[in-house]
Amino acid sequence: MTGVRINRKNIFRKLAVFFMILGPGIITGSVDNDAGGITTYSLAGAQYGYGLIWTLIPSFVVLLVIQEMNARMGIVTGKGLADLIRENAGIKITFLIFLGLLFSGIGNTTTEFAGVAGSMEVFGVSKYLSVPVVTFLVWILVVKGTYKIAERIFLVFSLSLLTYVVSAIMGKPDWHMIGTSIIHPKVEVTTKSMAMVIGLVGTTIAPWMQFYMQSTVIEKGLKMKNYNYTVADIIVGCVITVVVAFFIMVACAATLHPNGIQINEAKDAAMALKPFAGNLASQVFAFGLFIASIFSATILPLATAFFVCEAFGFEAGIDKKWDEAKEFYVLYTGILIISAGIILIPKAPLIPISLWSQVINGILLPVVLVSMMILINKKKIMGTYVNGKITNFIGWGSVVILVALSAALLILPLLSR
Amino acid sequence: MTSFTTFYLSGIIGKEAFGADGDAIGIIKDLLINTVPSGQNDPNSQLVIGVKLKIGKETGYYSFNSFRVVKAREMLNVACSSLLELKKSEIDNGMLLVENILDKQIVDLNGRKLVRVNDVRMVTLATGTFVIAVDIGIDGLLRRIGITMPIKRVLSLFKISIPTKYILWDDVQAIDFSNLNIKLSKSYAKLHTLHPSDLADILEDLGKKSSTSVFSALDEEKAADVLEELEIRAQIHIIESLPVDKVADVLEKMPADEVADILDELEDDKAELLLNEMEAESSQEVRELLEYEDDLVGSIMTTDYMSFSGTKTVEDVLKELRLRKPEPAELYNLFVTEKDEKLIGTFTLRDLVVAEPGTEINQIMKSEPVSLYDDQKTSAIAEIVSKYNLLAVPVIDQEDQLQGMVVVDDVVEDLMSERRTKKRK
């Protein structure tokens, strides 16, 4: 009797498990394609055509390896990355990492609001209207605790990122050339192209994503038993990230590059698409940018405030009241207001801001990665689930390459002066 | 010389200890404190008994009795008169302050939540060195990072002072004993003062390893209460990480309906394993409940209820209650049954208390009671509960036989969420 009943439930349960777990990787992957990412991919496509598409392949591998490590750490320990770093790395390193994370959080959120402002301008809405309204909505959404519902809605909306596929195809790209440039990448070594490569990798693998990934895994209560589902989810998430990036680059490469149009912002790309791919493509592009920007503008300040509080032992979480978690709400609101405020300053120096937040990301990423590699190889923390040889090889390899890239990012601007 | 010196743990870790002749002996790596108190409020429970010293390349544990911390011109000095190595048993019974307390999460017993330790406040008296309190404030954070002075100077311009936040050592409970062979039940003794709901909240916030070790240190009654309060995800984690026999013992102490809810979420094999391990009587009840579909009244009813024959006197019933010592929820509503367990009436504790001892239950019961059918949809409960203001509704089958009761505690969350969704519409 009992058996029959449980069996019938089993199918539903398997589906439920699947949907529950098909989460962290896909959410993280979707947040990854934020305004900063879209801008960088557009710039790369417009300036170098199909030339830099090959960078997505190593980015994909590194992203996959890093996120798998995050998921494994979250599953085994049930602790956030911020917790683990604080408990094992000492307070000074923790302080430096989170100071960096706070600044890059503000910088990145500013980029998101730039995305909101830019995309709405395509539809003819002034930034002095769109940015305050969006800021207020995002704030209410989180503080009033309807964030979980919002996350789902955003996830559905983030499917609109696939509209870039439409934009790209409308641009009638040369598929043969795309194939050739991926198989035989021609790397022009100039300071400018190097900087672009660094930007592409840096925006795909942002440091705060590692914290975000791990806490999402914990929140979903995943277990080692579900490990295979989790890996599948991560792969899907990484594929989404890379596929969207690919089509943005193709869209801009097919239309803007042959005509020699240079752009500075993602908004320019949306505007510039109009004459070549039609009004619809331009609006589709702008809509995708708008959704991606709001999605990340909701999650970034929230996540940043949360991780800082987690590391320093302040109460945090949107289920807490203002008085219970004052530091958390002050931080969250502060990040939101500062970032939105910067955008509203007439003639704000947006390009230096996005450059500097990329620089902070660049320095922070190897530090976070090294901490992760040390943590995940500790038997005391991970038990039998420490890294295998291959994961360690790719992990440390990525660290070395990223350190080299970040060092290059820091040194190149000095040399080019 | 002053009679006492207060200092912070961070102030002496990494410092050299000096011998009587003024020579450096070794670097202080950690302090060991007594964790097995002989009784309540034993001042020795916060006594520093040992120190981990790095001498040359060797690290060893030495008795702290011969050490003194003194402050001279705002400088902390650790003086040592002789080096006495500690026995293994003494080390195993102690707790390391840096390893297990500093930067770790501990339980604030008054605030009933987890806090992170930024520093530890200590004192040296004539009788020894003691832990006074843990520092969880921003002040401690800045001191550890080493930027207290510049920040204080800037803030003093605006007349802002940095808030300090201490919790007395008696009011905290360390959690992380991962690397010691301590007897856990004794180490977590202070947690027993917490309410099961608070303990459950804390367990949910802990890492996987710690939550399992704290849970397994609880006695079965407390463990059952805590398990009942945990979120389903934490319940599953605890059940899957403990041995089957231990879990079965805890489940036996829980109401059958709660057990059924948990087993429903587990995998079939595991649920079957647990049911087989449980005593036959408890597992039978659970199996019966498991047969009900999720949306039927039967799935959320409890089978722990009290029913009496109508011919019993008030005196008899009170006697039986005293004997059986039922859980509070079982007293929300008391039932009267005929032969075949047919429900014919209900009465409350109030009816019982105000009646004369010799009165028969038939006289005080409400006949034709409001009831639910076990195969009715759960959505019917809300209306009945609110319409008749009942704390517990009897559940009967199609033959009018009493099967169990639905307690308001178990449905209150569903009721609230239902109201909320209605409001949204």
C-alpha cells in the first residue's frame, strides 16, 4: 500500500528535485550576463569583429571548474565562502577581500544602472526618470521581502537574453568566418587587444559570483547525492553565459564592425544596430540590456551587503527586520543609492568608473581563487571531497593565467601611456 | 604592581613569552581553557589552563599556571616562571581560544542566535588568568585589523564613538570542537537552556558538520522537540547524517503526524529502514498516516489524542490524565467514544475542572460534535477551525470511528498562507 503511493510520488519528486537543483548554476549564469558583460561583448564585437570569439572557450572551461568547486564546497560544508574565508584565512586578508568586494560591488552596480539608463534612452525615456524609478522599485522589492518571487520572474525574463540570438541572425553574420576565427584564432598582440581579452575574461568570471554561487547552493540545500544534477545545472548555466556572449559579439561583429562603427557603451550598440539590422533588432537588444541590468542591479547590492555581513558577523538577510540587521540594510541601501547617484550626476565619468571596477575585479579574482584553492584542498574542511589532480591542475592553471592577465591589466595602461 | 590586568586575546597571540631571566622563550600561538566545569557557575570553567607555545621549530602545550600577563606602560608582557608540559588528557579536555573561538561562530545564549567572535576579553588575577567575555562589536574588528586609532581619530571629529559589544563568557556556547576528542554532550551543556525553536533556528544557520554534532549531543526528548521545529531541509540533513538507530529513537519520541511528514520527504528506502528500526507501535501509526494523500485531512491529523467512555466520572478522567501526563496539544480537546471507537461527544479541560468530581462525562460533554472526515480535503479545515473557534477538531472515518484529531498548531501556517494568497487575489 505504502509502496504504491510512494512510487507515484516518486516521479513528481524526481521532477521537483530536477527543478530545485536546476537553479544555482542557471541563476548565476544569467546574472553573469549583466550590463557590464553586455557592454564588453558589444565593444569586442564592434572593434575586433569575430576575432576575439575564441576567448569564450577558455572562459567557459575556467568558469565551469570554478563553479563546480564552489558548489562542492557549499554542499560539503554548508557554509558560505565568506564564512570559510573568515574562519581560515585570518581577519586581515578577509578585510582586504571584502573591502575590494564592496568597492567592486559599487562599481559594478553603477554599471548596471548605466545599463538601465542607456537601454531606456533607446526607448526615449530620460535617465533622470528611469534610474530613480528602478532604484526605488529594486529597493522596495528587496526590503519588502518579495525578492524570492522577483528572482523567479527575473529568471523567466532572462530568457529574453536569448533575443540576442534574434539580433545576431538579423545582422546576417558570416558563419564561415566565425568558424574559421574560432578554429584558427589570430591574436593580434597589441596593448589594446590584450586589454579587451582581459576585460572579456574578467567580466565572465567576476569575483562576487563565486560567493553568490556558493550561497545559492546552500540555500537550495543540495546534497552530494544530487551532485550529478548540480554539475548538469552548472554546465547549462555556463553554456547560457557563453552562448549569450557569443551572439552579442556576433550581432555587433556582423553589423558594426564591417562599417567601422566604434561604440563606447552597450546603448550605442543598440542605437547603432538600427540602420543595419532594423528597428526591431535595436529594440530587442535594448530590452535584453534593460532586463539584464535590473536583474543584476537587484542581486549585486544585495549579495555584496550579505557577504560583507557574513564575513564580519553582522546579522544579515532580507527576512530580518531593520533593527535586527541594521548594518546589512545600511550597506545594501548605501550601495544602491551611491551607484544610482553616480549615474545621475550630469557628465558622470562612466568609462573610468567601469574601468576601475574592472581593475578591482581583476586584482580581487586571483586572491579569491587562491583562497578557494587552499580551502578546497584542506582535508579538515572538505574530508574526502578535496580536489582531484585534474581539477587542481585546471584550478591552479587558471589562477596563474588570471594573475598574469590581471597583472597585465594593471601594467598595460602604465606602459601605453 | 597592580592586582589584576585585563587584556585582549589578540594582544598576546603571536607575542613572545619571557622567562624569569628576561630571555624570550617562545611565541604564544594559542591558549587552552577548561571546558568541563565541575558544576554550575564554576569560575574555573573560564580558567586558562594551558598555552600553545612555539619554541624554535617545535610546538607544544604547557601549563599556564606559571605564566602571568602584566601590563607595563601600556605594553603587554607575558612572563613565565617555568615550563611544565601538559598531559594529553588535559589537552583533550580543554578548548583552544584561537582555534575554536576566535573568528568562529558561537551561540549567544541570551540573544538566542549565532554571533561571530572578533576578540576575547581576558583578565589575569592572583588566582590565574580567566576569560571574561567575547567581543563581537565593530570595535574588536577594527582592533584586529589594526586600524582602530586612525578611525577613532576621524570619527571623534564627528563626535561618533565606535560601539563596543561584549557577551559574558557565561552567556556563550562554543560550537566548533572539530579537532578535539571532547565529550560533546558535556561541552554543549549550556545549549539545553534554550527553547527548542531557538535551538532549531541556530542549527539551521550552522554548517553541516557542526549542526550534526550539536544535534547528536542532545538527549532524545530535546532532540525530538528540536527536530520537529527544523525546516524540512535541515531535518533531512540531520536524519541522513546520523546513524539509523539513533534517528529511530528520536522519531519515536515525536508525534506520529510529524514523523509521517518527515518520512514523506525522505527517499523510500531510507524511510522504510527507519520505520523498521522504530518500535512496532510507533511505526504502525506512522504507516497508517503515510497512506493518506497529502491534501487529505488524514495526512495532517495526529493520532495522539485522549478519548474516554461516557460513563466515566470526572474524577476517573482526571486520575487518568495525571497518570498519562499527556502533551499540551492532547488536552486541547477531549473525546467521548462508545464501543467501536465511535465518536459521540467532546469536552474540554475547562468542563472537567469546573465540574464536580462525581459527575459522569455524559453530563458535561457536548454531543453531536463538530468533526472532520479523514478523507476530506484539508482546505475544509480552515473554515471549521475559525467558525467554531476550535483548538483541535476530531477526525472520523465514514463509519464515525474516531481516527485522530487536527490540532490548530499544525494548520496555523497553512491558514496564514491561505489568507495571504486570498488577500493578494
